[in-house]
Amino acid sequence: MSLAGVTFWITGASSGIGKSLAIELANNEANLIISSRNKSALEEVKNQCKSPGKVHVLPLDLEDYSNFEGKVAEAISFFGKVDVLVNNGGISQRSLVKDTSIEVDKRLMDVNYLGTVALTKALLPHFIENKSGHFVVTTSIVGKIGTPLRSTYAATKHALHGFFDSLRAEHYKDNIAVTLVCPGFVTTNVSKNALTGDGSPQNTMDVATANGIHPDRFAKLMLKAIKNKKEEVYIAGAKEKLGVYAKRFYPKLLSKMIRKLSVT
């Protein structure tokens, strides 16, 4: 499947998975719109792409989702269309339920769930009009399994699965596809930037994250799933994948295993 001339819009594109995916798509001759809050970092990503002239920077804050109709109009103006929206932006969490303020819960929900849903809804009429479109969503293995220290993060990712499964069913006849991509541990700054109970960043990298899949490798596997229009894909280590299937077939056993995980 050639991606030449296909327009991808990626949120959370200034680092990690989003950055690696942008560079991989550029190598495949795709048109790119890259978004995040950090404009200068986006410009650096643009300059690392194979054809910077085919990359447009569009700063966007998922937490400020009141003006996304304007952002969508601007995105469409760059290439005349958007073919694929990669909802990749988000923020993680590292705190116990009892120590997490409701303000942190709200921020996670605003960024990860409501911001993603608002952008999707703003772009949806464009896809319906074109009778074509593809929503790609970076969720998480914890979108299938809740684990310690990630209560609200897991909740936001579970919510994305529910929303996008419903959207897929409603707009199948409009030729709109949905791919839910569930990462396991990936070597990015996600754990460094994760919110603690009072809303401050953790500022340290988890050992499991440090030993995770390299984002460049992840991007190649993610792009393969996008090309094949997979409905749901788990890009993770063997243990994380096993957990998904254990949750489905042996939920009580998995609960016992999760209780043994460290909560410090």
C-alpha cells in the first residue's frame, strides 16, 4: 500500500511514538500535519523528516478543546483533506488512588479522553463528507487491564476503547475505519512526564519503560497495523500480551498476579 499523497494528522508528535511515527511516515512519502503543545519541538521533528516541505506544524493543546473546529479547518487547508487522524497525544500517571487529587483525575480525563474525543468529533464531518477516513488511537495495554499507580490513566484508556468501538459501528457504512493501538512498555518519556498525586511530574523513568520497545521499532509495527486497518493491535512484550488474554479467559488468576505488582 503506497502512502504517497495520503495525509496523516498526528497529535503528540513532538516526541516518543508520535515523533517516530512522523519520521516513518515521511520516509513513506506521506503528507504530514504534526501537532502538540511544543511548537519548537515540532519544528525539530519537521526538520528530521525526509521531505520537510510536505510537513505542516499545527500547535494544539488537547486540554483546550473548545476551538477544535478552527484547528480542523486549518489542518484541512494544508493539503485540501485529512485522510488519517492519529490520536496519539496524552499524559500518564504514577500515583495511588488514595493519594491522587480529583484535579489530577480531571486533567487526565480532559487530555486523554475529552480532548481526543473533541478532536475526533470536529474532524468526523470531513470524513463523512468524503465517505472515507481512518481514526487511529494510541491507547495502552492498561486500556484493557487496570494496574497499580495508573487508576485514572487506565480509566481514560478504557473509555477510549468504548467510544471508538461505538464510533466504528456507527460509521462503518461511511467507510470510516478505526484502529486501536495498545502499546506495552515503550522507551519514551511517558513515565518521566507522568503526573503524581499532586499533579507534579514524576521526573524519573520507570525501569520497565527504560527496557521497553524502541519507539522507532514501535512506529514500524504501528504503521503496519494502520496499513492493514486492524481494528485492535497489541504492540508489547510477551508478558503484557499474555496479560490481555489472561484477563479475557482467566480474570481471577490475573487479579491475583496484579495484586503482587509493586505499588511503590
